[in-house]
Amino acid sequence: MERLVVIGGVAAGLSAASAAKRLKGSSMDVSVFEKSGYISYGACSEPYFISGMLTAPEDLIEITPEEFEKKRSIPIYRKHEVVNIDYQDGYVDVLDLINGKSSRHAFDYLMIATGAKGKNLGVPGEDLEGVNTLRTVEDAIRIQKSAVSGKEVVICGGGYIGLEMAEAFVELGKKVTILKKSSQMLLNFDPEMSEIVEEEVRSKGVVIETGVDILSFEGDGRVERVVTNKGDFKADSVLIAKGASPNVDLANKIGVKLGETGAIAVDRHQRTSLGRVYSGGDCVEAYHMVLGKPAYIPLGTTANKAGRVAGENIGGLSTEFRGIVGTAVSKIFDLEVARTGLSLKEAGAAGLDAYAINIRHRSRSKHYVGGWPITVQFTTEKETKRLLGAQMIGREGAALRINVLAAALYSGMTVEDVYRLDLGYAPAFAPAWDPILIAANKARKG
Amino acid sequence: MERLVVIGGVAAGLSAASAAKRLKGSSMDVSVFEKSGYISYGACSEPYFISGMLTAPEDLIEITPEEFEKKRSIPIYRKHEVVNIDYQDGYVDVLDLINGKSSRHAFDYLMIATGAKGKNLGVPGEDLEGVNTLRTVEDAIRIQKSAVSGKEVVICGGGYIGLEMAEAFVELGKKVTILKKSSQMLLNFDPEMSEIVEEEVRSKGVVIETGVDILSFEGDGRVERVVTNKGDFKADSVLIAKGASPNVDLANKIGVKLGETGAIAVDRHQRTSLGRVYSGGDCVEAYHMVLGKPAYIPLGTTANKAGRVAGENIGGLSTEFRGIVGTAVSKIFDLEVARTGLSLKEAGAAGLDAYAINIRHRSRSKHYVGGWPITVQFTTEKETKRLLGAQMIGREGAALRINVLAAALYSGMTVEDVYRLDLGYAPAFAPAWDPILIAANKARKG
């Protein structure tokens, strides 16, 4: 009987546990330890729970612990924190956060799926009540409760989570202010694209302040204001949304190698530098096929895939996670915001000689009611005309269209190739020249 | 001064005219002759004009003759039929259908964009008033007028146009009956997929009769009934929608070679067997990248592309139309119906050893309101696991998703490749495992 211990019960951890168990059956004993009170939750949907679109925390759960245990024959230990790993002797020490008792569990294989935590600002007052980051279901519940009282919400950060949460708070009737250091929202978009989003967000009544250094949070037990280089901002609650940093403490302690990104380094089998230790999810890097090296882009879909690959390899297969191309989509108020590959800025930072082109076209045929403009930006490598990335923003048809370019990046297409694609046309869905083809035509000439 | 004569003023003809003129400017004299009274119309939108969604025939027009002449400096002759071509001496004879006068126009290059006509049944009574096919704007206007009187509409044929028109007639409050010879609608889908469409169409009150041989149309001047092997069907108007056949008479007369499909054969530059004669649009074949040989799949988007390539080559460039992969999408009542590549049946007919898999999954995350099931079918080559085709049907997210697989077919991906794609995930748009990936996972194992 082999034993697999999985640390973390969300996307990567449960995918690994399921895959290994499916392959090994009763010859592998699998246990999952999850520090929080919830497993298998869709963290990306937390804004929709907070906004009230979803009515209960349970609406965030993909599969309940009971269902999972029954279906997979894998015990789930919630509110159990792995506090120590002994790699040499092959065991973990686990603290039951409810009753304070410790237990020891032996392993042959270890899956580290410890996820990420919201970055802190490292300023005074961050521990005040009403100052939150959003990762776990408990965070979401706390923010939702916190938002009931008070009118003024300050969001520190203008990335996906900051903007999705701005939408949620506006839905709740709050007055929302976004404070940002940089002049640009959504830093993984090029400025001309992120401006479209900024305009949408402002049009919904959200105040955006840029060039802001946050100095402290102040209040009497509960936050009352945010103190910055640009003055004080009244705040009944604060969301810090400055991105995520990987939870690597446990891995670090046993000598698992980290990559240049600061996240856990893994090979294509999701194996860490320690032979019997696998990892996946928001605590690891992933190979970026356009960059040709690992990148840290923590996303739920990547976590699912990497977790499954880890589990398959633990289960005796030799499968590979081929990597990512940097695809990400988000709904921000009435906009679909989508990107894949490299922005022009990112291409430049990677030492690639590239140019950007930008077009605006209808999402549907003009001979059909409805339809909205889509803006499409392509990043193209100068010498080879290889597509390096794409960004798309529009009220409809951007989120699913980006996947065509994700496929193009996967197979290393030139923009000429993209221009030659046989994309579907019907008036209700697209113009005869799809915006993708119009952008590709401009890019191949550019 | 070189002279280009273009026969046909819709997608392919105007694309060729524009491209050649853009390249050659004042050194090329371009004339466009169009038999009908309209140019540059979106034939795919005609059902939406008939249904009343679009209010005037002008809503079908991409660019008016006046705008086109002004923008491009290309004269447009509407209601002018090219009745004779002399290839040796390089001229066409043109009949002005309004005043009956003939004129002769010399050419150095000829672009044949004569399009297609609706197939006839070849039974008595097809010329009765109220029995129509749908190709031109004039057809659409006639059908719309014809539909005003009477309640009972019979549609002969269950392809895209038949079904889109069934929707249009239901919108107009008609009682619609579809008569079909074969037991299956949408013959370029596999049966289990077309059944989903059939169920949708029936649920909207449309009567579908299969195994029907139409023997004649009867009525006193105007059609009153359809006589079939299964009895008579009352009909106040009839639409014959049995597909299209290429208009090749003119081309044939001057010895332009036709392909095995019966449509005009062209090389990758859209050049016919006669050196100075180019062709594009619904009268030509296109190279099918999955089949590896020409196919006749007349579609507006292909016409635009092939026309542009013809014009570029006439204009002195050497560009290639790389071909099609058989992508087609349609809105049929509340369904998005999409396909690309080969169905299992088509793969079999092409001598490919293939299998089909089929999955049903949510179009969006379960942690988001809304969302509908999508059914996805993949055709996979047995030995190589190469993706040969895909079909998708659902209330949302099918039409744009099919393009990912069109890109996959273009680059010859295996289903393993498709499974490894980095597709976008956000609760509002897709589940963490996109239906495409779930289908690919099943296909790679299948």
C-alpha cells in the first residue's frame, strides 16, 4: 500500500488526489489536508458571492467533502494544517485547528498544493478589522459581512480581482474608490487596452486615483480611513488586491527548489526537486510556451491541469503538463476582457523585438441587430512575424475569441497563418471578416 | 492601361475588384457587372430581413453602388448580364436588362464571380407563383411579400437555409412544415448532433416530415398544395432549400475547367485553367485542408477571402488562398449550431479510419448564474489521433468556440494537443475545464 499525502484541498490538490486514486485504486491510500474550512471552491466566483449573485458560500463549492469522500474514497481533513514535513522519514505533522491536537501521517508521495496568499502592503494598520484580502471562502464571507455596514469601500489595486470586486461592490450600492500606485490598471495589458477598461470602470461611478502610495490604515479597531501621499480616503472597508504570492514556506523548509519567479519549480511531470514531492496550483511556476521559460501566473484552470498531471505521475503514468501561453479572461462590469501570450511591454521585457497593432471592429455582422465593437491588439515578432500575444476587449465575443489565439500561440503560428484561418461566419455571431482576421491582416502588413 | 472585367458584384466579385484596384490604381480599369439589382449584399442575413428583424432590403447591403464607385473609382453596372465571353479576343458582351441594349467590353483579366443558384427539384409546378428559392435580394423581397398572405408555409429541405427560414416564418406567425427526403436534418452533422437541432425546431411548433418525395406543386397560378408520396400538404407558399449549385455556364462555354465537385477549379491564386481568368465565390471549389483536396462548400466568408486573393494576384502580387477546413456556424431558433472539419460520416466517405466521441457540459462555470449545456462531438483519426473535425451545439458559446478547433485543424493538431490548450477561464464565460478540453480528453482516450 502506497501513501499519498496531499496538502491543500482546492483545484490542484483535489485534481492530484483524484487522478492518483483513479489510477491506483485500493493500492494507494490518499489523504487530503486542507487548512481552511472549505474544499473544492471556485475562488474566481467569490466576487459573485459577495455581490449577491450567488446566495450562499455553498454555491462556490464544486464538490462537497462528503461527495468527494464517497465518490473517490479519499478522506478529507478540513481545518487541518500541515505544520511540519519530514522528507527523509516520510511523514507530515498535522494540527487539527478545531481541537488543537496533532497527528502524524506517513507518506510515500507528497503533493504540495498550498496555493497563494494575497500580497500585503506592509504598512501599519493592515490588521484592522475591515481590511481584507480575498483568497479563501472565509475571506469572501468576511468581506461580504464587512460590506453590509458602511458605504465607502476602498480597493487597493487595479488588477482582475480589484476590478471584479469593484463591480461587486457597485452592485451592492457602495461608493468605490480604487487606489493605485501605477497610472495603469491591468498591468498585463498594454496601456491603450487597459484605458478602455478604465473608462468603463469610471463610467460605473468608481473613482480611480493613481500615483497613490498607501502609507497606513487608521481607525479605532475597525478601519476608518486610508492615509496616502495624496491625502486621506474615508473607508468603511478596504480590499487589498495587489496580486498573489505563492505559499512556499513548507516547501522551502524541506529544501524544495524554488524557481526564479519565487514559486516552486517543477518539471513537466509536476515533480519538484525532491523526487517524491509533487506540486501544482498557485504555489508553482508553469512553463510559458511563448517565453520559453517558467512564469508565475496563478490561475484556476492551470491549477486543475497541473494537479491532474501531478496525480497521473504519482499514479504511475508519465504524462506532461506542456505549459501555458498566458491566457486570462475576466468580466469587468459590462466588458469582456481577454488576453493571451505577451503584451508588447512583456515582449520587450523578454528581449523580443516586437510591434503592436490595434483594430476596432464589430462583434457581429452589421446585417444583424445588436453587436458591439471589439478592440483587438496583436503583439507580433518583427523578424519572424510570429504571433506573440493578443488582447481583446468588448461587450461580447472577446472572452471566447481569445482562445483562437491561444491555440495559435500553442502551435507557433505567424500572423499570416492567423489571417488564413477558416473561422465561422453567421450574422448573429460574427462579421464575414472576423475581428481576429482583420487584426491579423493588419499585423502581417505592420 | 490594363482592363479587369468582373462578373458578379457580391462578396467575391467586389473583393477582387477592390484588391486589384487598390494595387494597380489608375493603371487598371476595373468594371463590375451584376445581373441583379443589388450588389454587396449579405445573403446570410436575408432570413432576418424576411422575419422583419431588418426593416428594409437596404439593411442587407454592405456598401451601396454609389459609395463603392466613389471610394474605389470602379463603375458598377447593375442589372447588366454578361451573356457572352470571347476569351481569345478578350471581350465580354453585356446585356442591359433594363433597356435591352448590348455593349462590348474588352478585358485583359476576367474575374468570374457568378455565384450559385438554389437547386431545383425538377418537378411539375415549380414555376407557380409562391414557390421560391432564396439567393438574391430580389428572392428575399419576393418571399417576404409572398409570406404576407396565407398561413401555411412548406419548406423543402432541412439544411441551414431551410432551418433559418423556418425560424423566420415562425417569427412571422406562420405554420411551418419541413418536408425532407432523408431522415436527418443538417446532413453535414452526424445524426446524434442533428437530432438536437431537430428537437429544437419541433419544439418551436414546426412540423417535420421525413421520407418525403416531392412529386409536384399544384395550384391555380399560385401554389396551393405540395403533392408527395406521403400525401398532399397545404401550402400558401413554398421555399425550396435543397442547397446550391454553382453557376458555371459562362465559364463552361469558354472552356474553363471544372473540378470533380462540378464547380470551377482554381489554383491557390484563384486562377482558372485559362491564364487570364480568375474566379472566386460560390461558383468555385476551395482546397479543403483536412480532406487534402478541393471541396464545394459555398460560404460568404470563403467568397470574401478567395475574391481578395484573386484580386491581389490580378493586381500583381503572388498571394495564396490556403483553403478551408469546413467551418460553418448557424443560429437556428435558440441554438448555436457549429461545425468544422469532417463529421464521422464524411471522414468515412473520405476513406479515413476515424471514431467519434460526444460530451455534454456547461457553457459557463456552475458558480455563475445562467449558462447552458453544450454538446461537443469530435471526429478523430484512429491511428494518428489527429483531430479531423468537431461539431458543437448549444444555446450559447458554440459558434465562437468552434473557431478554436478550426485553428487546431489548420495546424494539424492531435486531440492530445487540443487537450493541452491553455484556454481562458472565468466563471461568466467558461468552466475551469472548457467543454473543448473535456471533449479532447475523451477523444484522446477513445
